[in-house]
Amino acid sequence: MRTIFFSGSLNHFTWPFNQRLILALGFLALPLAPLAAQPALPPPQINVSGSAEVKVAPDEIDLNVGVETHDPSLPQATEKTDAGVSNALQFLKKFGIETKDIQTDCIRINPDYGNDRARTTPLVYIVEKTIGIKLKAVGDFDAVMKGLLANGVNAVHGIDFRTAQLRKYRDQARQMAIRAAKEKADAMAGELGVKCGKPYQININDGGGSLGWYGPSRGYYGGGFNYMAQNVSQNAQGDASETGDTLAVGQISVSATVNVAFYIQ
């Protein structure tokens, strides 16, 4: 039970010392609780993005071609496909393509039942093997494609124009994008009457590096690409190059985009 001592008048009473101490400490702690719960405000920042694009003449080509045969007999279809692949490989060897730059894929067999819903006896077997080829001389493209089509290849699945120095040009595009972001941040800060400080956060996205065409085709070849302009553009290797009488490969794009948050001084 709590004891109360009265002195002087009925309006005045005295608490024991230990209870008065606890009560005083409780009152002192009350104003501090709301202050500790308040989250710290983030430092003033300016967020910008910068993009850059380097145009590069391709210096190598990845080809994906195939030999496809249709025959009512599976052994005959397989034999014809193998013969076509053998002819194509012999041509590539004579042309001077190194063995390490040629890769044959597994055989694919697809029975075609036509309108037979019961799918009991195939009308024809479709047998295909694909060949992956890396051309390190872009100027050989026309001659290689014509030779392949004349030596068993009857399907072209993909043509991809690339640069062997992708890392070099991506580093270059990244540096240009960072420079563009810094210049943009300085300009915006100057308009606001403040100074741009050290970077707080950086995010980088790389892109490009190839120019390709892919699709199911038989007996022909071609190429196409999409071009997108960025904030900064630079020619890395002069004008577009031509590889023969029927193909102009143009240039491929190596791009980078950075998002940077700078402190405001």
C-alpha cells in the first residue's frame, strides 16, 4: 500500500523519496522519445542519366546454317543430310576456315504425318543438321555463303555481325556516358545556384555489340538492324564497310547508359 504524508494543509502532500525519484525520471524521459523516433532526412541529391553510343564496323560474322532433307525413308533422309553436311564441311576446309571456328549441331528428326490424325505412318521424315561458322574476315561473307549454298546447305537460320573488340568499345561507351551524366549534373546544379558534389550511387547498363538477322529461311540470306540514337554518338572506325557485290554491313552499335546520383554541396 502507498503511504501519503500530509503537512501544512489538505492541499499539500509529500511522496516518499524513492517514488519521487522514479516519477522525476519518468517526466525527464518523455520529451526524448519522439525525437529518437524521427527518421534521418536523406542528404540533398541530384539524379541524372547519361547515354553514349560508339559505332563500330564489324570485324567478324557468326553464321548458323543447316542441311535439311525430306524423304519417306528415315535412313535415306539421314544419309542425304549427312552427305550435304560433309560437302559443306569440305568446302569450308578448302576455303581456309579453321576447324575451331566450325561447329556441327546434333541431328534433328521430325516425322510429318500430313493429314493423318491417327499419326500412324509418317508421309515423310524431315532430317536436319546445323552448322555454326565464325568468319574472321568480313570480306569473305559473299564467297562463303555462295559456296555453302552450292555444297549442300539449304537453310540459313542466322547471320550475326560482331566486333571482336567488344570489351574495348563498351569501356569507351561507358566512359562517354559517365562524362555526359557529369556534364548534365553540373549544368543543372549551376542553373539552381548550387554545386554538384561527389557521386552517391551509380547504375550502369551496357547494350549492343552485334547486328544480326535471324529467321527460318531456305536458300537465301540477308541482314538487317535497328538503329537508335543516344545522347552521345561517335564513329570508332570511319565509314561503313562493304563486303562484296551484294552486301553492305554498315556499322554496329555499342552503347552504355548510366544513372548517377550526386550529392549537392
